[in-house]
Amino acid sequence: MPKRLMLFIIPFIAFIFLVVPVTDTITIKSQKENQLLAYFPLRAANSRFQIVYNHSIHHSDVKEEYQVLENGVVRQVELEYEDTAVGMPSNSEEGETFQMKDGKYYIRNMKRDFPWIDLSTGQVSADHRLVVGEKVTPFTEITEPGSVVRIEKRKLSLWQQWKGVNIVGR
């Protein structure tokens, strides 16, 4: 192969390798600026993550667990909380299981599907946290309190990954 052709092909292949989205991730984007704030590779999460927050009325933690399906759907699979009063369910829906154990309520086998999750991060006492495996990241490390973020499955290129913040890889 001519040397000049190789000088063109190698940088072209490297460029394609950098910009073509290849890695399945969960991204957290600012709704206001539509800017990538953070991400984590799905392989690091085993396709699951949790959002934990302090309920504004009960002042106890609520844990929502999600699983990311192959088609990109974000499915809520479990809910854990300590009080069935205002704003919390007192029973499960069809096909789900409701259980009380050690002072906590659990709704399991949930199949509540979303294309994405829009989350308004708490300004006062919600203390929203993202849990991926054993890694807990307060949303205040990702964005300003009171911000609205979108959480969704996206493929990212190597270039996008280098520009973003991998919250499980820091």
C-alpha cells in the first residue's frame, strides 16, 4: 500500500474509533444546557443502579432500584421505604409483591418502564444519591441542588467518555 494512502487511512481510522458511539452507558445530562455531566458504563453497574433520597415529609430514606433493559428502557424493579404515609404507596400493584421486613416496606417485582428518568435534585434536605454497585455518589457532586437532570441509556464514543466524568471510575 502506498505510503501516502497509509498516512490518510491510519488517522481516519483513529478518528472514527474516537467518535463512533460504542460503549453502553447510563448518562446524566443537564436538562437546562443539555450537557453531559456524568456517566457510568453499564458493565460496571451490571445493568442496575439505585436512586436514594430523604423523603421531604417522613425524613427517612427511600431507595428506588432500576434495571436497564437491552432495548434501552429503564425499568423500576424495586422500592424500599420506611413510612406508608403521604406520598408513599401502601400496597403493591398487580404482579408486584409488597412486604414489610425489619421496619421497612418493600415493593418488588416491579415492571414500571421509562424511556428516561427526569430528576429534580433536592435543594434542601432530599440528599439525592446515585448508587452503582458499592459506589455512592451524591448528586451534589454532579450538579447544583435544585437542578433537573435526565438519566438515560446512551452509547458514548471514547471522545465523549474522555470529556465526561465517569462516576464509578474516579
